[in-house]
Amino acid sequence: MRAQPLPGARLIRDWNGHRYVVDVVENRFVMDGKPYRSLTAIALKITGAKWSGPRFFGL
């Protein structure tokens, strides 16, 4: 079982010269003020490719 980040956590990932900041809130993630249901959806948005969201963020 993989550990999930707790609400209040902040995930930071540098990708292609840009820093992405994701806030963990109850039952979702927020990046640039937009809510996402999963880290995988955020990784897809950032990279344009299918990634494991937790792996992309180093969890």
C-alpha cells in the first residue's frame, strides 16, 4: 500500500524549466487554482504523456 500525501501537504516538481506546485486538500489536489481528482491527471496536464502521478511527484 502506497502512502498518500495528507491534506495540507504541498508537492513541488520542476519540469522542463518550470516549477509546478500542487496543494493537497481534502479528496483532491489543486494546481494553479484548479482542482484535480488525481496526481496522475496533473502529471498528464504537465507532461502531455501518461505517467503515474505519485511516481512523477516522487512519492
